[in-house]
Amino acid sequence: MSVQSWTFVLVAASFTLYIGIAIWSRATSTKDFYIAGAGVSPLANGMATAADWMSAASFISMAGLISFMGYDGAVYLMGWTGGYVLLALLLAPYLRKFGAFTVPDFVGDRYYSQTARIVAVVCAIFISFTYVAGQMRGVGVVFSRFLEVDVETGVYIGMAIVFFYAVLGGMKGITYTQVAQYCVLIFAYLVPAIFLSLLITGNPVPQLGFGDVDQASGISLLERLNGLHQELGFSEYTSGTKSRLDVFFITAALMVGTAGLPHVIIRFYTVPRVRDARLSVGWALVFIALLYTTAPAVAVFARTNLINSVSEVPYAQVPEWFTTWEGTGLLSFEDLNGDGRIQFVGPDASTANELTVDPDIIVLANPEIAGLPNWVIGLVAAGGLAAALSTAAGLLLVVSSAVSHDLLKRSIMPEITERGELVAARISAGAAVLVAGYLGINPPGFVAQVVAFAFGLAAASFFPVIILGIFSKRTTREGAILGMVSGITLTAAYIAYFTLIHPELNNADNWWFGISPQGIGTVGMLLNFAITLTVSQFTPEPPPEVQQLVEMIRVPKGAGAVHEISA
């Protein structure tokens, strides 16, 4: 069968599975809709969390970033995985013990303020829509190539699928759909990686293969790639160009952003017990590691294959995959020197790059570049869609619950019935799908870049108030409100200035102290901490019942009874 036929079969089979699960596990109450009835096992929740968090940025874009950035791309690996350590140690068990439905729920009750709740709702919606723009963009990229439709049509198809199982099933439907989506996406990621590792190095383990010997040249694969880079006028693949300060700030923003993402945090309300929340994080780390330890290998294989397959090749003789991707507009060739050959840069690095490749296509195009079987290429398409749709559904649920539960039930219409709240949740989820579709058609950047912005916004807004809400009885509502507003405002303004208002200035010479928009979330977080702590010292301390609530969250049940043993 052709690539398109295999894609139709595998994508249709996976979509049928997702929709079937959504119908089987449809929500019948608000508890089902928001937190899946708090009855999900740690293993299933860990798998669903991994799928929820490993978005299109992880599956489609991260290896592409590493492939083009080389060593500098390691910040995404370190930041996104390191954040889960923070989740396991500092957040998951305490938030589960609190027992709320949403992050704004926690903020509103802990900081005894409807204003704090509404600020948290606005932050959650803003972060979620920024993040979901990257997911819908990923859906459009996959469909534009493998179903041979334009990106906009691809986004519309994705909207329809997400609308069905997010609106019908709520968190219960999304959770079990995400378990299936994780199985699809990890299989789709590992199979071509193993194929490529065997093909290039003879080693079936990709994590070891990219440090092995390249069979074609007889030298280390990374050394071979460094040599190819130098021949083409690029810096070595294994050397970094980013400043240490920017690397630190990006990594920190991604780490604390992971620990502050509302669609990830809400997953720990779906398990029965506090202990299960910690176990869920452990399982999620195992499932995430399978993909994240493979991504650097996929990046090296892809970069090597891309250079070998098209460098100095006459344009009239390019392989079929090249013209197919060229038709999507995500790959283009401009013959600047008129010699008819594809050159990355000239021999003396004086000629501009003639080949433009969107980083978002590297993982998707990699099997075609390597000449892998058609069914593997179709499988990768199904995996990319699973990654994008699983995270999009989780994010849309955050928006839905923020509107129906935190804004309506807890703020504007406290008398609303459970049935009315469930209807409002589904309506707001539907509206969120429409906004997400628009952002997917008009994204502010490529997938991983947009997702990195969302992590920075989460770091600057939620992380400080959640940490202080758990570990500091003295933190007040005034401090929390001003901290969230200042942190997210600074971060959003900085990102917007350099990526939307003045993209021509988006370089290290114009950034504050050399800190990129992807790393500014760390500055926003530090500002949030500073303002929250300072204002809390000059405002009345929280009421006694709130301070007791903090003790209840933080201290294990039965602790505090000290028994002296006489000698």
C-alpha cells in the first residue's frame, strides 16, 4: 500500500479507538467531568499524564529542534524532564491532599479570595490557549503532509475529533483516551528510531546507537556529523552557541513551568489517595523517559540523513519525499548561486543557506528520508496526531473547568445545579475548541517554541503561589494576587515584544542580559516570588483557619506526636 493508504488506515483505526473509549467512559457527573471520579489507578494515570504532557512539541518538534540546534537543544530535554522531579517532591501529593478540582480552586481557597481565584482563572486560560496553539499547529502539520490537505483543513479535522471526546467524556473520557494515545505515540516513536539505529549503526538500541560507529564511514556517528557540519560551514553539532546564562534561564523556566502547568497538575486530583499521586509521577517519569532518551538519537539520525540525502544534489534529481514536503510549504529550496544544486551554505560559508526546513517536519519526514517501509511512515503520522490531540484535550478541559467551575460555580453563579454546571462545562469546552482552532491556524511560532512560551507563563504565574501556598502559612492573598499579575504580565509582554511586535529584534544583542523569550519565565517567576513575599510581610496574615489548612496539607496525618524514650 502507498504511504497515504497506510496513513488513512492507521489514523482511522486510532481515531475509532479514541472515540469508542470516549463513548464508553463518558462523564455523567461534574466529578467525572473534572477529575474522572477520582478513581484512576496510578499506572493508568501515569500513562495518561505522560501522554498529556508529551505533546506535539515532544513528539514532532523537540527532535527537530535538537537536530537543528545540536547541543543547544539539550535545554529542552533537561528542563521538561527535570520539572517532573519538582512535581513529585513539591506539588503532587500536597495538591492531591487538598482535594480541589482545579488549580484556581486551590488558589481561591488557599488565599481566601475570589479575586485570587479569578486571576488564577485568567492565567489558566491564557496559558492553556498559548499551549494549545502549538498542539493544533502540530495537527495541521501532520494532516497537511500525510492526508495531502492544507494546514487549515488539518486543523479543522483535529478540532472535530477533540471536540467529540473532550466535550462528551470530560476528564474521565480524556484519561482513558490518553492511555490509548500514549501506547500509539510511543510505539510510533520507537519503531522508526530502532529501524534507523539498525540502518545507520547496526545497534538496535537508539539510546546507544547515536553514540556508536557510523557504518557508512567507520567513524563515530557524532564525529561524522561534526565533520559534515564543518564542511557545510556550520558550527560543530556537539558544541553550544547559547550563553550559559540563557541556557540556565531556559532550563529553569521549563522545569518550574512543568510544575506549574494547570493541565498537568489537575491529573493528580484524579487518583484515589495521596500516595497514588506520588506513584503517578513515578510512572509518568518512566513512560516519559522512553521517548525523551530516544529523542537525541532521532535528532542525530535525522540530521545525518538529511545532509547525506540532499547536500549538493541537483534539484532536478531530488528524491520524492523532498517534492512532497515542498508541496506543504514547510520545506523550500532557493537556488541563490544558480548552479542548480542544493547547498546548505557555500564552501567558504559566504553563500546564504539555500534550503529552508521547518523544524516541525524532521521527525515526520525522517522515515521517508531514510527509505523506511510505508507502514512505518503512516505509523509516525498516527503517533504525531496522538501526541497533539492528547495534550490539546487536556488543555481544553482546563479552560472548560476554569469557566464552568471556578468562574460560574465558585464566583458568579454559586446556585447553579450540577446538571447546569455540566452543560456549562461542555459549552465552554466547545467554545475553547473554536479558539484553539484559530490559534492553530495562526500560531505565534513553531510548535516547540510556542509550547516553551506556555511553560514560561506557567512558571511566572502559578509556580510561586502554589509553592508558597503549600509551604508558607504567612503568604497572604494580596501578595499572591500581585505576584501572579506581575509575573505573567512581565513574561507575556517580553515574549510578545520580541516574537509578535518586533520579531526583527529577536536576537541576543537586544535581549535583556542575553535572556531569550523562552527563558524570561524564570525572571517572571523570581519577580512573582519577590513581590508575593514582600507584600505578604506588609499585609495582615491569613486567618487562623487558612493557616490550619496549610498545616493539614503539608503535615502527614498523625504527625506531631513526639514520644520521649527514657534511657
